[in-house]
Amino acid sequence: MADYPLAISWEACGALTGQLYCASGTSDALNDTAKGYAYNPTIDTWSPIIDLPMTMWASGYTAANGMLLVSGGVSRPG
């Protein structure tokens, strides 16, 4: 599997229509991010998706009704 485009943790991920969608997260090197990516296992590639409206990490999340739903989480400065 191709490496995730960012070195982060605490991202929100869910499977939709045969692809894995991930968004947000944090790292010591990059701080918090609103970036998101979709993984296509057929071509083993991550592609950018639309950014979240704000940076966050440790969110509640689920994949349902064709969407990655992200709720709450931690956003600096608090």
C-alpha cells in the first residue's frame, strides 16, 4: 500500500465505494491539518480531496450515506 501523503496521526478515516477516505490529523512536524486524501486500492494511489473547514484531530467519525462524517475533535489553540 502506498504511504499516506502526510506523516500524521489521529486522522479520521472511513471506507466509501471501495476507497478509503481520510481527513484531518496532527503531528509534531506538521501541527494540525485540515487536509484530506482518498486511497484507491486498484491503482495504489492517494489523491487529495476537499479540505475540512478547519484543522482538527481526535475527532469522532464514521462513513455513511456516501460521506465521511467528521464531528468534534481538538483544534488549537483549544
